[in-house]
Amino acid sequence: MLGVSCRGYKVTGLDKHAYPSLISAGNDLNKIVRTEYADPLYAHLASEAIEAWKSDNVFNSHFHQTGWLVCTSDKRSLTAQNLIYKPYEVLKQTDLKDKIKLIDTPEEILKYTPQLQQAYDNGTIKDWIGMWNSNNGWCMAHDAVRSACDEAQLLGVEFISGENGTVIDIYKDGQGAVVKCKDGSVHHADYAILCAGAWADTLIDLEGRCTARCWTVGHIQLTPDEAKLFRNMPIVDHSDLGFFFEPSIDGKIKFANAFPGYTNYQHLPSTDRYTSIPSDVKFKVTNEAFEALTKFKDAILPQFASKELIDTMVCWCLDSDDGNWIIDFYKNNEKLLVASGDSGMAFKFLPTIGKYISDALEKKLSPEKYDAWRWRQMKKERDNTRPGGDSKDLQDFPEWSLEVK
């Protein structure tokens, strides 16, 4: 919205919830901001985004440049190639070459994260190798979204939420785009831009190009004295275990376990199309996810084994089959622009992605970006930056209830 409104368009933002949306994955404690991509396009865009996180007054107070360690336990694996060695070769060709370093021993890891001493002592990180990048960090996600929307409002964006902001249909008429909402209200516009994240496939048929999946996170609460010992700690991300952050201002450490995500396949009531549909249940995880998060916490920070997980929740993403975004007009409808297929990596681009969505609207994208983000037939190849294995479906877990809020 910032990108479009900055170019002089009159913009109306429609959402079921007031910003930051309760059910959005962006309404979260924190998100990783990193440049490790095997594809030079995204590595370049991520580097640009980090500079914006540091320099833009809308966002800079929410960014913490702590650095990060991305690790794995088998340097010969495909995961290691896609998460460490290929990105390393890409970054070596950029201005970041002096900010990155391959790490071959757990002793080197301790130089950057002495907070893992007990994990080292108990053997958890005995076979870890990885890469250090001092340019990376994390952002306060909820606060950054609020700042962005506050700024958009100052620029003239009108936000509508509730039933009169809950979109149920989008279509084209002779003049432009028509958006119908749950309360029966209808909005007419020159263009509609669909930025509905994992909910996009419930409003238009993405024809199998993307799949809605959720991942699980949990937190522990530290005392002020405990939190001091973890201040400015780098993000630690292990391909087979998960990742965790330094404490938030109020002393919470967030853990996210590594797994292929959950789907939630159902029939859409309106069309009976069978697809993965995000639920409004956010503050709930499966029993197995709770156990995995606890196991990760106890292995990586055994000194906090007695602390219970709190604030467990799911975060929904829309994975494209090839890992690329979709930022293009919907099939032959040049009044509806789709900006979706985040593939779990879009939040870090919050300060900059708006200009590229605006470029797509105005048909000004470079050939490279257009080719990467166009409406296309997917290759149906697995995105190897995700943890291995197949996704499970939430409907197969008896404890999962859509009535729990």
C-alpha cells in the first residue's frame, strides 16, 4: 500500500481485521531479515531491503542487526547446499563478502553465541557447521506492520475492516475491478490488488500454483536478569531443528521448529473446490508440534528446560511450487493484480516490496523480475530450502478444532 499510495493512487485497504490483522503471519513477535538465497535475484533484493530497514524512519526503530548463524549437520546434504554453500557463493560476489564466513566447527559457533555453551556441553551442537552473516538480523514484526500502515494512512490510504472489509468476491466489469464484501457492500476501482497471503486461493483459483501451509512457534518468558545474558545474541537457525531469537523487550524468546508445515484441505463452500484453507485458529498448535518445540528448546537451551512454552501459535504462508512469488495480473484480467506466493520469505521485504508491486501494476518490471514473478505454469518441483518430507494435514489431528479461538 505504501508503494502504490506514494505514486499518487487513491488506495482503499480491505481486510477482515483492523491492522495489524490478528490472523496474519506478519502479526508476530519477530521475523528474520536475512540475505541467504541461492538465487541472486532474492539475495540482491534482500540486501536492498536491509538497507531500507536501517535507513527508513518508518522501519529503522524495529530492526535489530544482530547477525545470524545458519547451520546444518551434514555438509554433503542437499539442504546444506541450498541453505549454506550456494548462498555463500552468491554473497561472495556482492558487497557483503566481508560480512560472511563459513563455520566448520562448533567451537567457532560458540565464538558468536556463547549462550550455547550448555548445548555444546551436552553435545547438541557437536556436529554443527554453517555460515555467519553479520549483516542480517531481525525485526519486530507486529510493530513494523503497524508503522507501515500508520504511514500509509498518513499518505491517504483508507482502511476498512469488519464485515464491510471482508472480501468475498473479486471480478471485472467494463470499467475496472469490482470487490464485493460480506456485508453486501461493493467497491468499484480502476484496479484491485490481491495481497491476501495464504487466503488468496480462497478468493481466486490459483489453479494449484500455490499451497497454504502453516508453521508453529512457541515462546518462553525470561526474567530480566536472564534476558540480559541473551541481549544482542545472533539468530540461530538449524535446518533440522529450527530457529530462535534474542529476547524481545519484555523478555520473551521465540522458537520455531523445522518441519514441512501443515496443510488444511477442505472444500470451499462457494465453489466446492478442494484446497488448503487457512483457519482463523491462530493460538493453537498440534500436540506433536508442541512436543517438537519443547524438544528443540530443551536441546538448544537446556538451562531453560523447566520453563513452559507459552503463546504457541501457527503462522500461515502461501508456498508457490517453485519458491518464487507471483506478482502479476490474474490470467487475462488486467484489472486484478495478484501479489502472493510469499513462500515464507516475503516479510523481510516489507520496506521495499511495494515499489515492485507498483511496477507490476504499471507494467514497468524489469524482464528478470517479470519472468520470475509472472503468472505461470509451475514446474511442480520441490522448494529445497524447506525442510524435507511431506506436509501433514490438520484435519488428521483429533485435537485440532476450528472452534477453538
